[in-house]
Amino acid sequence: MLLLSAASPACSGEAEWRMLHEQASGHFQRGNLEQAELFAREALKEAESSLGPGHRATELSLSTLAATLRLRGKADEALPLAQRLVALRTGQYGPEDASTAIALHNNAETLIALSRFAEAGVLQSRALAVFEKKLGARHIHTATALHNMGAIQLKQAKYEEAEKYLRRALAAKEKALTPGHLSIAHTLDNLATALDGQDRQIEAERLRRRAEAIRRKAK
């Protein structure tokens, strides 16, 4: 007969949180965002009540729920959670840790969804600086941050600045990813838009043809 000792409240709470968070993450990965939100909300409640506001479980729950809400078009609800996550990781790991930079990046994406582009640019720039310092110029996080900086400039019709970031993003993605990755096509499209804004349509069309060739091969 298997004997089990009584679990302490903290262990019991962590087991309950883990079950809820795994459900939330699974639904998120499968694109079932409504179910992901329901489980993520419950996971956050469990983490905060049983394990505390500074626990790793609370940190992960904030991240999952904020991302789910943003993708469900609820960026206004996601923003305070994203901001809490930045504050939590800054306190836990410091302002120059890669985990903090990821939280800054996700906060910036939430601000982009709310059309608050200037604020998003400030946070994305901070995240980019950390990624470049800690992970290097060829890392996919660095490439993604460069792409987002370019996209933020595009939203503000700052086409020359957008081109600079997007060219760097393209070079970084071509080093970090396999040839023909769809993410490269995405950056090519944005770079073409930046060139269109500068009346450089011939160059823009070349880039769009490259992007389309990548998409055709990916089918």
C-alpha cells in the first residue's frame, strides 16, 4: 500500500496552480484562446493566494494571461498585467536580465496593440539594448526586437528610421533562422513598406517578390 504524507498548503497550492497553468498553456498553444484565458485567470488567482505575489508561479501566470488577453483583442486588460510582470522581473532579476527584456518586449507589443507607439518604442528600445548585450546580434530575440522597432517606426510614418531597423532585423533573422523561414518574409514585407514610404517602389517590389517566393515554398 502506497503511503502519502499530507501535503503542506504551499505544496498543495503549487500542484493546483501547475495543473491550471498547464491547461492554460496547452490551450494557448493550440489556439483555444477563450479556454486559455479561463484557465490562466484561475492559475493567477491560485498563484497569488497560495504562493504569493512574488512567486515564480505568479510571474508565469501573469505572462500567460497577459499574452492571451492581448491576442484575444483585450489589450486594455492585458496592459496592467504586462506592466506588473515588468516590475516583478525587474525586482527579481534586475533591469538588464534577458527575462526582464522579454517582459519589456511583450509590454511594448501590448502598447502597439493600443496604438501607443511612442511609449512602445521606449520599452522596445530598452529590451533591444539588453538582448544585444546579453544574447548578441544574431539571436532571434534581438532580431525580433529590431523588427518590432522598425514596425513601430512604420506606424509613425518614420520610414527612414524604419528602414534602418528592418535592414538590421533582416540580417539578424537570416543568421538566426533557417533559410526560407516565414518570419524572414514578414520582415521583407515591412521593409518593402518602408521603402514605399520613401518612393523607392522598384526596390520595394524586389523585396516583395522575395517574400512571396518564401511563402510559396512554405506551402
